[in-house]
Amino acid sequence: MNPEPEQPNVGEPPWYESASIPALLRHARRAYGTAMRAALSGGGCDDVPPNGMYVLGGLAMGGGGVPLSDLIAQLGVSKPAAAQLVDTLVLRGYLDRTADPEDRSKFSVTLTERGQAAAAAQAAARERVDAELAECVGAECVLQMRRALGVLCHLGRCVDAGE
């Protein structure tokens, strides 16, 4: 695979050098999203709703129960929208929701067996895209991209915190 995207005009700088970073990020997500959606579909999990992959992947990486309030905060959506997403994932068999024994007003969510299988499928797809990217541009370039994105995430948290 050629690591460089197609160039419409020879001798001109590549299109991505003048594209806005938010636009590049939006379109780059498609490579992961498409691969993960295909993996989920192939595994019989084509009913994962939007943002569901984030929840399943986050819970799988977290390794255990996550307080529902933490999940809602991480999603960056309204509490009703997050609750609806969790309800949908519970109804479709991806999550179990249990009340906190010490505080019945709090809930935790954990992956079911189906949720674990979906998370594993999307993780494998993500790893395939990561490997293809590293093959195209090199591991050092991928590491530098991760560093830049990490700094960008930090800047976003600083803005959110009013710093």
C-alpha cells in the first residue's frame, strides 16, 4: 500500500498539509470506525448504537465495573442521552447494570459475555488499522502522532477546566 494519499496535481503540496486538523481528525476516524463496525457486524453485533463502541471499548480497557456517573462524564453527552445509550446496551445484551450495594442511587455497568466479544472484535479491528498505519508511515511516525494527539487532548482538558 502506498502510504501517501493521492495527489491531484503533481508538484503541489499534499492536500493534507493545508487541511484543518479538526477536518483531518474527523475523516481519519473513519478508518477506525469502518473497520470496527465491520468487525462488529461480522461477529453478529451490528446493533451497537452510536457511541456504543466507545463505551464497550472503554469498559474493556478499564477491566471491571465502572460507576455510571463516570461513564456519563466521559461520554461528553447529556445525562439523559448517556442513560439512554446505557439502557440500549443493557437491552441488547452488551452490558449488565447493577446498583451500588452501599448507595442504591448509584449504578455500575459491566460487560456481559456478548459485550466482551464485541469489545474484543473492535479491539482486533483497531489493532489491524494501527498495524497498517505503522506499515505505511513507520512506528516512529505513529508514536509522534500519538504524542501530538495526547498533547491536543491535554489542551482540551485545560480549556474545559478554564485554564
